Amino acid sequence: MDYTIKKIRANEKKNLVSRIEWIVPSLSNQTYELILISKAEHLDSNKNFISDIYEQVKSLDGNWSEQINDSEYVRVTFEKNLTSENDITIYAKPACHESILINGIEVPCNIYYKKMRIDAIRRMMGWN
């Protein structure tokens, strides 16, 4: 599919891209606004603050927060209020102690994590 980047607007405060517009000849012009997170906190089971995890979770870059255990929470604040018109994509990594079950096959954690790192590198390099 051919496309042309029409405009990229950066968030000067955070030096991050906050809006991308592009033209795809076979589709109508579409504009998507990225709503970035501005704060992320790891909370215990009583919703008490444990740690600030913003730096680890602010972007999908292969860095993950500390483990969030069962009955614990993550509180995320966005730079704009969300509405029913917004789409939120969450990237979660399952906790893996010895092995993880994937499609009925038990996979050792070290193999699973290597595969995840390889997939992340392939995405960054555009080698889908």
C-alpha cells in the first residue's frame, strides 16, 4: 500500500510525536491523534502507591515495568481526558516464573523472552 506522510506534529514538552497525518490514495484522508500517558503508578492491592513506573511504560520500546502481581494495580494518567471515541491499546507481558503455556505448548521463560526481544527488534527495523 502506498502512502505519503502529510504532517507530523511533535509534543515539544516531551519531544514525542503527538499527531501523524498521512494520505493513502486508496482510502480517504484520515487523521489520528495520539493521546500519550503523562503518569503511571504501580499500586498495591489496597491501591496504595508502590512506585513510579512512567519511565518504563511511556513507550513500547522493549522496556517493561517491574512485575505487577495478582491483586495489584497500575494507575495511568493520560495527557487528555479519554472519551468513548478514543481507542486505548495496552501492551501487557505475562509474568513468567519457569515456563509459560502458549497454544497448549509449555515454553521455557528464557526462550519466550528471547522471542519477544527478537520480535521487538524486527518491528523496530521494519522486518515484519
